[in-house]
Amino acid sequence: MKKLIKKIYMFLPEGFQMFISRKYRYLSWSRRLKQDEQKNLELIKKEYQSGKLDAFKNEIEFETEHGFNMFPNRLSQKYPPKVKVYSDETGLPYVEHKGKKLYFPRKYSKDMVSWNYIQLLKEQDEYSAHRYWSDINRPDTEDIFIDVGAAEGMIALEEIYTVKKAYLFEPEEQWIEALEATFSAYKDKVEIINKFCGDHNSADTVTLDTMFADTVDHLCLKMDIEGAEEDALRGAAEILKRENIKYAVCVYHDYKHPEMFEELFRKNGIEYEFSEGYLLIPRTNPVFPYFNRGMIRGRK
């Protein structure tokens, strides 16, 4: 049966093959995600019943009533299940975000684009533990914005008329075409850097200290890089010592990061705060207590 399906697939028009491929990837990814969510929620309920998670009573009651949600509060119900997704003349998908086109990778199905965009909106909701900005670190007109882990570039797009210049670090090749399309009208203000930010310099990695050795102050640094924040901050040791620097650093990717980065900020005399609330991230191998701090924000 599989061989027959493969033969039929090979005779389909290229555009239809691409549609089927995108849909299959989305459904496979969605199925794995649901499995992890169910596993995590069952484990949390079991631990809660044994009295080990009383500190997260409100979050667990919300999850129990509404099912697994990364944002265990009412903000998750503010947003529609889907948004309109468009394609440009080349087939590159995009959404309309605050009057501007925000592009996504070519291989993404419309369902995947819609899901990702809604998640982005939830992340930056005023009640989200994932929200990057607050009064302590909000970008202003004197700032150079450094987006480490730019992905689709929504945050930079929102701040493009505010900041002096934006440097977008994104190592994943799939995002580069989308970023170039999104910022095609802002080439004088935006530099896209297809590299990792880490604690050394190589062909595919650069340290922030190296990149901004001659930029003395007024940097606004946002860092969201799937757990590699620790390496990137080691590569920004000199920047951490400077004045007039703002920070928005994710701490939910690794359970040890909240305490580690709090100590790092304190050591360098950086005024800081944690975002309010918690995130519940679906993990294949969840670690107690399962709920995570979202962001550490700061300025010096």
C-alpha cells in the first residue's frame, strides 16, 4: 500500500506534492506535540494529588479545566484558533501583523503558520510570562536592537520605527528567506546575520562581545535561543559590564537558568526582574516542578 501511495505521489503536480508534504509535516508534528502534552499533564495531576505542587494550585486548576496550555491562565482564551494566512507571488507564506507583512518559512503549511503566529501573539500578551518588554527594558529611539534568535522577526518588526538599528541573529537557514522578505523595505536599518551567538568565534558562530566591541552603550538585547542563552551570555561578558544596556533573556528553556542568570545579573550590577507567572512547556522528558519562569528582564 505504501509503495502504491508513493507511486501516485510521484505523478502528482509539483505544487500539489508540496501541499501534501507541508500538511504531512504539520500533522506529524502536531501528533507528537499532543502526545507530550498529554504525558506532561497526567504527570502534573499525579504530583499535585500527592501534595507536591501546591504552589502552582491556580495554574494546575486551569490546566485541569481547559486542557494542556503553555500559558496556564486566561490569556490563552483571548485569541482566535486560526488567522488568515496569505502567500506572495513566489508562494512564500505571510500574515498581516499590525499593518506589515510578516513572512514564515516556505516549507510551512498555512496551518503551521497560523498556529505559530497565534503562539507569538500569546507570548507577547501583557499577562504572559513570555513577554519580552516591561518598563525596565523597553526599547527606545537611542537603542540598537540586538535580536538573538530572531526566527520570524516579529519583535524587530514591531520596533523597527523605534530603534536606531536592528541586528537579527538567526542561524537556521529556513528563516533567512522569510526575514529578508519581511525586512526588504528596511535594509538601511536591519542587518540579518546567519550565525549562532555563542562563547567563541568560528565559521558559524560569533560572540556578542566581538560583534559589538566598538558599540559602547545603548544596546537592547533580546535573547531567545532554545537553551543556548548560557553560552551566548558567556560570549557577552564585556557587554554585561557596560552601562546603558537593556536585557530580555529567556530562562524557561533550562530549569537551572533562572537562578544562574539572576546571579549573573546581580554580579554585574544589573537591575532586574522576572516576568510574572509561569509557562508550562511540553517536554518529552519533563522535570519537576514542570512549571517554568519565563523571562529575566534587566537594565544597567
